[in-house]
Amino acid sequence: MSDFIQGLLVDSEAPAWLAAHRDAGTARWRETSKPTGKTEAWKYTSLMPLERDFTAPTAADMAEPSLPDFGGACLLFVDGQLQSELGSLDLPDGVSLVRFADANEAQAEQIASRLGSVVDADKHLFANLNDANLSDGLFLHVADNARLEAPLHLVYQTSDREPAFSVSQRLLVVLGNNAEASLIEHFLGDSPAAFTNGITELVLGAGSRLKHSRLQLESGGAMHIGGVHARLERDSHLDSFHLALGSELKRIDIVVNHAGAGAHCDLNGIYLLRGTEHVDYHTCIEHAVPHCTTDEVFRGIMGDSSRAVFNGRIHIHPDAQKTRAELSNKNLLTSTDAEINTKPELEIYADDVQCAHGATVAQLDEGMLHYLRTRGVERAEAEVMLSYGFINELVDALDNEALREYLHPLLAERLTRDTRLTRHLA
Amino acid sequence: MLKIDNLHAQVEGKDILKGLTLEVKPGEVHAIMGPNGSGKSTLGHVLAGRPGYEVSAGTVQFEGKDLLDMETEERAHAGIFLAFQYPVEIPGVSNMEFLKAAVDTTRESLGLEPLDTVSFMKLAREASKAVDLDASFLKRGVNEGFSGGEKKRNELLQMMLLEPRLCIMDETDSGLDIDALQVVANGVNAMRNEHRSFVLVTHYQRLLNFIEPDYVHVLSGGRIVRSGDKSLALELEEKGYGWIEDVA
């Protein structure tokens, strides 16, 4: 076993019922070898920053960050440790939230039977690492017909402790038939010693609807390799928003499995990089059954000498007739040293489908630029306004006003260090 | 105020304006009419400094300064406003953000302090009411999903907030129903004063029933071929442009 593989395994305490899961993950992780530039899925993303020994975090000691109020319950984790009591949360009938560590026998059984069920472990090696290091996690269950309208806000903050530590974040969401829920995952921290390995599993029952936002706002030296894996049963609807600010290393795999006819997925994403930051989004939509639809839009802006990777795969299986799937990826490079590696992949094995995909690397629109300048806005400010508009279009499509207002200034200040140029935004 | 002398301009290597001469004095309203392809819109774009519109000969002076030597935003700061025939949609940037940026930078160029947000919002709401545009349009993306008439009213809204010296209105009447035309005309008439001038570029005489011009010019083949008072517009309405092209 290489040092890389060993270095990322940490010692941690876990409930006994998770042992089988951890052991299986450990075994799979140990069988793998470090991906290299020749590994297709890791061609443009170097794992060099992870070449060191990581420890399991212990109880964190840091001041609570100030957090926005998105209108629902909020839970804060610092270095993977939950900072509040779950019992004090006021959740609607039929909605339960359980820590793996606190699960009673029945709950443990429920979790164990679902955990990992939507993750293809062969294709996602860091999901194996997450299993191997798993000590705790959250289980959100929304019973048939129950509704969680106010968004559950989960904040994962890393501290600037030393030495290098690894947090295995795990969330399992199960929506019963015709259930509805709203969820915001929010990652913060800038320490170069912090590595988060996050896995979120979303299991949507028939006719259910989930609004899910995953905000990867870690910056600076922070590293995150994670994934969101979803399974959509008949007529369910996943409304998904992803945002990644650049940092030392970020890689997010998003996998959506259409498993029941009539399922729909809206998948929007933004990445915003500067300096020497790196973000890699790999999305994969599996259309296994007929009559499902996907609308996927990712947009990115790369400045300075940053590098982004977008790989968007849509896989239409032979039985998936009457599929409609659209994928658009637009990129803006604001520096000649910045780089985007974009690759839409459409694999179609059914004949009666409607699919479209496109990837562009664009410049700012000259017509828009001129229009702003005819109104007196100077070129430099007009350019920043248009860059902002390019990504903000996806933010403005979010229906949570508090979330939009939280994100507006975050995006604006990332576009330029000159605050005069962003003063009319957000 | 505006002195255009023997202006020649090209778009994509093609001569469009071929020796246009026009003088607009403070407080005057000039209508520029002409058949399609005569260069009406090109004139507006050249004055606003649109990239790709090359001036090959002639001069344009605005309040004694060489207009052609100024950047687009400098022309705006100097008081030139072009109401676009096809206003541009900018999704993701709200109308309010856009308007505040425009007004602030214009004020700053005049050595004035930017307005505070509250005063500006009040002003913007009043102006949107005056152009009969619901205040909710201020929160939407710039012109995003606006109907043709809403876009034109949004142009008028910008014009009211920026208080330009010279307003060039490029086919503002096209695509407007009679009610919207009345709103736009009322806005323009309310802004008329002895210091502010207007150049109305239009294909039809209809607009001039609502905004009475001091002068009417006919543009054909890139030059002004006839000038007169408002009766010229009526003559054109009656006889069509073929008649002008014949005499020109």
C-alpha cells in the first residue's frame, strides 16, 4: 500500500453497527492505487496536495462563525464535530434528523440498509475513503407526504488547527413518497491543513421533491474531494444548485440516477476561481428508465492562473426512451493564464430521445459592454458587471431570497479585488 | 451644441454615411426620416461610439469638443444619450444595479457625489412610474424578458435619470402600440427645455404627431437630401420615400 493510500486513512471511533461499512470501505480503499494523470477521471486534477499524513480531528476550539439565516433550522459542524443539540431542533411532523452516533437500533438498521446504496463504489474511490474513515454522519428522513419547507441549513466549518486533518462528512437524505424537503449544505474554512471528504446521498421516493444547494465556499488552502449521489424514483424532482469558490483543491462528483419514469432533475452550478486555485466538477446523469428529463447548466469564471475542470456526462440507457436531457457549460476566462478543461459527454443507447449539449469558452459580449458604456459606465466596471451577470443569472433562479442575498456579495468580491468596480453590485 | 460636418462612416467596409452635415442647437428637436438602409441608425451609433462603426471622413463637434475623439462613456458623461432601437438584455444584472451605476458614474464625471441608495431608489421609482413601468421591473435583469414596449420605456427611464443634453432616439416608435407611444411622447415632451436637444430617428411620421419637431430632415443614400419644418414629414407620409429618392 502506498503512502498516499495509508496517509489518508485516519483512526477514529465509530458506533459498532458501522463497522461492517467501515471495513468494506477500508478494504476497497486499500485495493486502489493513487490516480495519476493517466487515470481518465483525474487527468486534469493533481492529488499532490494530499500527499501527507492526515489525522482525525478532535474537539474543535474556535469561535462560532457568523452565519446567515436562510429561514430554517441550522446546524454547525466544526471539523466534523456537531456543535449543537439535535433535540432542540423544531422539525415538522414526519421529519427526523439523527446523528449516526446517536442512532437507536431501529434507526441504525434504517441507516445501514440505505447507506451507500446510491454510490457506485467502483467509480468513486474517495467514497470508499469516506466509508473507511466514517465515524459519524447525519440521517435526514422525511416520511411519506411529510414536508420540510424551511430549508435545513448544514454548515461544515473547518478550523485552522495543525497538523493536517481529514474530515469525513456524510449525509444521508431519504424522502418518502410525495415528501418534500429543502436543504442547504454549506462548507467553510480556509486552512491548508484541512481536507474534507464529503459524501451526500439523496434518495428521492416516488413523487417527492428536494431542493438541494451545496455551497463549497472553502477558500485559500482548503481541500475538498466529495460527491453528491442521488437516486430519483418515479415522478420525483431534484432541484439542485452547486457553487464552488476556488481553493487549493476541489473535486466534486455529482451523480444523478433517474430510476423511475417521470423523474426530473434541474442541475445548476457555478465555479469561480482566481490565483492558482483548482476546481473540478464531474457530473454524471444516468437515464436508466423512460420519460425522465434533465436540465443541466454549469457556468464558470477563471481568472489569474487558475484552472477548472468540467466533465459533464449524460448516459442514456437502451430502455430510456422519451428522455429529454440538456447540458450547457459556459466558461469565461478573464486572464490568458487561466485554463478550463471542459468535456461534455453524451452517450445515447436509446433512439427516441431529445438531447442537446454544448460547451463554450466565451468572451464578454461586446454588445452588452457597449450598451453599459453608452450609459456612462466605464469599461472596467462594465466588464465586472457583465462577469457578475454571467454567473448571477443562476443565483437569481434560486427561490430562497436570503440565500440569493448571501451569495450576491460573495460572488461580486471574488471577481475583482478593486471594490470600486463592484460597488454597484449585490 | 452638435455640429456634424461632411460625415462619412463605414460599417464592415461598406460606406453608409456619405457626407452628412447637420447642426443641432440647444433646445431644438430634429427629426431624421428616411427609407430603410438610408443610414439613420448608423448616425446614432456613430455618435454613441459603437465599435465597428468607422468614421472615414468629416468631423463631429459636441459643445465645441471633438466627439469622435472621445470614448463611449466619455460621450455619455458629456451628455449624449442614445435610446437604442433594440435595447440589449443583460441577464443577471438587475435594472436597479445598472441604473445606479450609470447615474453614479455620470454624476461623478460632473464632480457630484453619488446619490445614497435610498434617494436613488426613490428617484428610480418615480421615474418608473412616469414611464408607466411597474417598480418590479427595477429588480429584474436589465431588459431581460421585457416586451418591446417595456424595453422602450426602460430606455426612456434611463434617459430621465441621466438627464442628458442631447437625446438621440433611434426608432423609439417602432413596435409601440398607441398607448405606449403616448407614454414615450409624454416623457420626451416633459423633458424638453431650452437647453436639451433631441434627434428623433424615425421611419414614420406617426411619432411626430405626438412630439412636434422644429426641423425635419430626410436622409437618403447616406446624406441629408432635404430639410424643412414639420410639414415635410406630412408630405413624406403622403408621397412616400420614392419621391425623395427621385429628386435626390
